Amino acid sequence: MSLNIGYLFKPTHHEIHYVKKGASLDLRRKYERNFSTDIKDAATFECEEKAMQTIIDLVAKFRPSGDYVQTPVIVYSDTGTYKMFTCGQWSKPTFKVNSF
């Protein structure tokens, strides 16, 4: 199973900001160094637990920004679906990725 991770600016948004291949995950760097909206640039994970923990930990570092609630997501490349982390739990992978 191949997974990608990223976030939504809000749970109601649908554009995923993927963690890029080779990202430093140092949020002091520019957005373009760590994230992309193109799934072709996305880092790939094989272990779901590692993917979940990585994106939750990363989004927890974001500073609050207005009414945005950055929402971690995991994308299942084989099905073109994703699930999001809201209210302290993961949803089922029922949301369709726009770029598929």
C-alpha cells in the first residue's frame, strides 16, 4: 500500500497540500520547500502508522492562522481516496482526491 500525507487548510476544503519528497519538515523554510498541491511531488509512505504520526506531529507545529484549522490527511494512492484527522480521530477513507 502506497500512502501520501498532507493537510487541508480547513476540514471543509478539498485542496490537499502534500508533504514533498525530500522535505526538510523545518517550518521555518518556505512553503515551496516542504509542500506542494501536486500529488506527483508528494513523499510516499508504506507504513500507515508512521504516516499518521508524521503528519499529525507536523501539523501540530503550525501556528494558528485566522479561521484556518489545518487538518492532517492521508491519501491512499491505490484508491484515490483520503481520510482526515478531526476531533482527535481519523475518518474513514471516503473522500475522493480531486487530482485523480
